[in-house]
Amino acid sequence: ARRLGSKKEKTLAMIKPDAVTKLGSIIEAILDTGFTITKAKMVKLSRAEAMDFYSEHQSKSFFNDLINFMTSGPIIAMEVIGDEAVASWRKLLGPTNSTVARSDSPESIRARFGTDGTKNAAHGSDSIASAARELEFFFPSSGGRGPKNTATFTKS
Ligand code: RTP
Ligand code: MG
């Protein structure tokens, strides 16, 4: 239910290659938290696409490992809507490093489904501006051919 003073936001939730087989459990966790899933797409990113998506990290020491990991198999991108969805989804994700997540936030997605500091199960946009950029990356408003996205997944 929409509480007074709550802020409806959209964010990008992405299941990374190591956790795609856990799709069902992750969707369950997303819906149990009260989010609505409004779009979903499975894609295998090219190196150029992964480098574009994570361009903010291009100068980091872990960039090449990150790109190798993110192009190692398909990913699932989802548009998720809810109260303060950007921060709230990142809270459900837990700490970036899954080993840290298992000690600090054992119920989190990264604790439950991730492996280490690189293979960490899922991604969440880190700001409203990032969410807008990342949603446009996977779900361009220019549309394209085929049926329009109007279906949603939600728990009443
Ligand atoms: P994400 O963007 O994927 O949601 O993760 P995040 O905000 O929690 O962490 P960020 O600093 O943006 O890092 C992006 C992804 O790069 C990999 N990484 N590896 N080995 C390392 O030191 C290291 N640090 C980050 C992880 O896959 C991380 O999620
Ligand atoms: Mg990040």
C-alpha cells in the first residue's frame, strides 16, 4: 500500500550470469518485499555493451574481471517499481561482496545467491539518475517492433 510521504520510484534490477538459474527465488524475494516488476528481458551482453553499462568503472583495477564476468552468460534485466525502490532494492541486495554479505546481511540476495566480490548475483542502480540511464539502456523508450509492455508481476 502507498503510505503517506512514500516516494514511488523505478529502478533497474539485474540478475547477473552467476544467478540466472536462481531467477524464481529472486523474483519471489522481490515480490515478497512489495515491489512490482513491470518489465523483464534476458540478454547476453557483448563486451562493448558491458563496457558501456559499467563505463563509470573503466579505470578501476577490477574492470576487466567485471566485463569478463558480465559477458560469461545471459543476464536478466528487470524494471522494478516501489516505494524508494532505488535504495530499497540495494538494501535487499546487501553489501557488494557476497562473502561480506553472508556475515553482515545473511538474508540479502547477495548473501543467498552470490559467491564473492565479483560474482555477486545481482545489480541495482545506485541513484535515480543511474536508474533512468540503465532502464533506457535495457528498455529504450524508442520502443521497437512487437507488443508493448503493459503486463506486471505483483503480490497483492
Ligand atoms: P552493482 O553496480 O553491480 O550493483 O554493484 P555495486 O554498486 O554494489 O558495486 P560497484 O562498486 O558499482 O561495482 C560494480 C561491480 O563490480 C564488481 N566488483 N568487483 N573485485 C572487486 O574489487 C570488485 N569490486 C566491484 C562487482 O560485480 C560489483 O557488483
Ligand atoms: Mg554500482
